[in-house]
Amino acid sequence: MSALQQFVERLVGTLKNDPDYRIASGYTDRQLTTILWHRGRQVLRGLTLRLRSGITGPVLRGRRVTIEHARQLVSGPSLILEDGVHLNALSSDGITLGTNVTIARHAVLTCTGVIAELGRGIRIGDRSAIGAYSFLGGQGGITIGTDVIMGAGVRIFSENHRFNDLEVAIRAQGTERLPVVIEDDCWIGAGATILAGVTIGTGCVIAASAVVTKDVPPYAVVAGVPARVVSSRRPEAPKAEPVGRPPGLQLIPARPRVDGMRRGDR
């Protein structure tokens, strides 16, 4: 192991507060130097963001990152915002990110769809990652736990359009907001869609391109359109019982459902 690789491991381990952090041994010193160059530039870009937001500790900010209402963005240290990320924290609760959160390239997190009605917000726990080109609409509130990973192109919606009145245009009937909760240690596959009002229990795996329309029990593996339980990571766990919300979890309260509604995006 080269001296440069040892230095990189110590540096990243310090930033992530992980003394056991290791990198693959196959990197050349030239490759590591290039990585350090790009990451160093991201740290410099992040300095101005720290001055106008509630971010503590270092933040790595890629190119063409746009953040609206940055004063409502709160984050722990070691936040990574890759190229092209767009955050709009305008909402009652803002956007709150834990420690070591990564938001990959061109992901969009927005909390208010139209200024006529203020949205609720988005909360993401420690060591969780949002996949590239993903979309999170936090109008009705999105809560994501710790150690949650996502593939590219995941879509999460917490707002529906009303459409039960045939005499009024759908766009004029207003919306219904229902919170989405993804508990700890879940893997959301690429292209999955999670619709308003859904709670996904601890330890779940959501297959690629699945459309989740109802609650998922802990440790379940779900797939399909609409998604259904196909197996369990814990064989003794019931497959059909809806997930219960554990005591102490801070959730954004749901509002009553309205007849004629179904889950869907804006």
C-alpha cells in the first residue's frame, strides 16, 4: 500500500468519522491524485453553501448544484451533493439531512409544488443515499431512515390530485397530501416508484421498477406493478401483515383520505 493510499484512507475516515474506512488496493497514485483534486474542488465549492445554510461540517458540492431557500436546509457533516443536484427546501419543515448523506447526480428534492400551498418537507437519516436522477416530492412529507440506499431514477411522491368531480378540471380540484415513510436499512431498486401514504418497514428490498402502492412489512422483498411481497429476508416474518410504525419514530402526520383519490404523482 502506497503512502498516498494510506493518506487518503485516513482523510476519508476522518471526514466520515469511520476509523476502519478502507479503499480498494488496485488504485494507482495517479488515480488517487485525480480523485483528491476533484474532491478538493468540491470542498471549496461547498464553503459558500455552508455560509448560507444550516450545514455543519464539510460539504462536497459538485458542479451546477442549485439550492433554493438554503436557509431551510439543515445537514450534518460530510454531505455530498454530486453534479447537477437540485434542492428546493421551501416548506414548513425544510430539508433535514443526517451525517454522511449522499445525493447523487441530477437528483431533485423539492418540497413545495406550487406557492399557493406550502409543502411539508423531507428528512433523511445518517448514511443514506439518494440515487442519480431520482425525484423526491416532499409536499406531503417524506421521512427516510438511516442506512437507506437507492438505485438510479427512484421516484417518491407524497401528493395526489383530486379527480372525483367530473364537472371540474382535475387541476382545479386541489390536492391531497399523504406522508411517505421509509424506515432504516432499506434498499430501493433503480426506477422504483413509491406513492403517497406508503410506509416501507425496516430492512425491506424494493425491486427495480416496482410501483409501491401500499405499506410493506419489515424485511419484505417486493416486486411488480403494483408491488407485492415475493419473499422475506426473515423467513419467520409474516408476509401479508401491514407494517406498524415503531414507537418513538418522528413522522409527519397523515391527513384523512378523500373518496375518489388514488395514489399517484403530480
